[in-house]
Amino acid sequence: MKSILKILIVVSAVVLMICPISCNVSEHGLVLLDTITEDSFCSPQLQSYTVTGDKSIRLVFNEKINLMDYGITPAMSVSDINVDNSNNDGAAFYDIILNENMNIGEQYKLYGVVEDKIGNTLTFSIPFTGYNNQVPDLQISEVHPKYSSSKTAAGTTYRCEFIEIVARSNGNLSGVKICSANDGEGKEFILPAVQVKENDIIIVHLRNKTFALSELDEKIDSSISRYSSSNARDLWNENDSARLGDDMDIITIENPFNGKIIDALCYGNSKYENWKTDFLKAMAEKVVNAGLWESSDYSKSVKSDEITPTKSIIRIGTGHSASDWKISKTNGETPGIIEY
């Protein structure tokens, strides 16, 4: 009896070493509580989740599961759950269909418990933002890529990076991404849920050194920091580190709900012969394929040789080529003013 007990203890210890119990929290706030994590003893895995429409959320698991319990906060009722297990790699797709539309920009949580065919379970809680079916047409109108600070008798003066955009139609900004290929993935600025009208100007300030507040309501003249404008809605990134490439970058506005790029700007210094990274090269191809730049050839980018912290890259035309942009004169930045 004692020898059998010893064997059971050893086997249990080996199983625990191979399949430790874990609790993982992703950088996006996704909470996964794994009961066991290896081979036939593993709990199911939630591989991804996507808000796919006004009333739909897609969950992708690594295997077929039974959705034992689920709910949404704030409370929303579910009308149906569609299941697709036909994927060749074993992934299982679960489309949760709601009875009513999500509120644009509202923060929700979907939680639940799933079980696989042998009884292993996974408890999950995932945050998501209400689907935005009103993304407006947006256009980049000015980019100020170079940062500087200087001390004066009155204090420190900052010239921070900003991107000015113009709404070319009515809509809501919720979830729209402002991206820099130089900064890379994960550093995009996600716009808040704000209604805009055609010809509204939005200034996205990418570094906040003065504790400025974003203008999220109808009042758009409350921000008084440098490069703010009473003619534009000022939105501030709570970031204190460098953003945008000083002499080379590809700036994009992206709609995450359909995966499309809305507008782009490519610029680079003529001291380089090509894009400095593979990611920049790939983005150049991507914006060309989207019809938002004339060529992925580096020589076709806006020449940024004369850029300084007191100058901006300013749009002067409605097309998608270097000829539609200019470098401003010294102290010629024009936030809140459109020149075309």
C-alpha cells in the first residue's frame, strides 16, 4: 500500500510540473484562468476575439468547446450563437449575436466559462469597445514630427509632435487608429468616441508635457497649450516619450473595424536611399496598394531635409503624392488652419 501511495505522489508531482495551474493577464486586459495547460490535460485556449459588427462578437478557440455560462456587462442579451468547426487547423469559431446594437465607443466586458470534450474548463473575461459603424472619411493635413524643449525665464517651452486631421464627412472617431511606422506596432493612438462633422479639424497631440486635457464635448477652445487651436478639437495622448520619425516615417489613419487605411503620408530625408526598416518598406507597399500613395519607392516620399522643431509638413493639395505637401517656413506651423 505504501509503495502504491509513493507511486501516486510521484506521478502527481510529474503532472503538476508538466501542467502547472496558471492565471494569465494579457497587455490588453484579457484575463485567462487555465485549469491545466498541457496535452490532453490542457484547458481550452481562447486564441482571439473580435468585434465584427453592431451586434456581433467572434471568439476563436483552439478546439471545439461547450459554452457553459456567459454574460455581458453592461447587460446585453444574446439572441444566438453560431458555431463553425470546419477550420483545418482545429480552430473553432463562435459568433455571439446580440439582440440590440452596441453603443459606439462604450466599454463592455464579455465573461464566460467553456468546457472541452473531456471536461477541462477555461474561465475568461474580455474587454471590448462598442462597434463603430460611423467612421468618417479623414485626411491628414499637417504633421509636426520633431520635438524640442527650451528653458526661458518664464519656464520651459515645449514643441511636441502632433498630427492634424480633417473630417471629410460626418461620423464618430471611436476606435480609429493614428499610426506611425517608425514607432511600430503597439504605439498607435486610438481616438476616443467623439462625433464630428464634415470639415471639422482634429489635432492629435502625441506628447503631453503640460497636463493638457482632451476636448471631448462640444467645447473646443479649452486647451491652451502650444499647438492647440480654438478652431480645432484638441486630443492629447498621455505619453511623455518620443513619437514619429524625425526624418523618416509613414503616418496612417486606420479603421480597425474593416481593416482599411483611410489616409497616409510618407516622408523621408534624402540622405537615405531607401526605407530604413522592413516594417517601413512593408507599410509603403501597403499604403500604395490602398491607393493612398503614388509609389512605394523611397524617392517618391515627401523630402523632409529641412524639417526642424519649428517647421511642419503641411498638405497643400488633395492628392496622394509628394507634390501635395510642403515644408513650412520657420515658425510656420498652422494647427487649426487648412491650406488647401
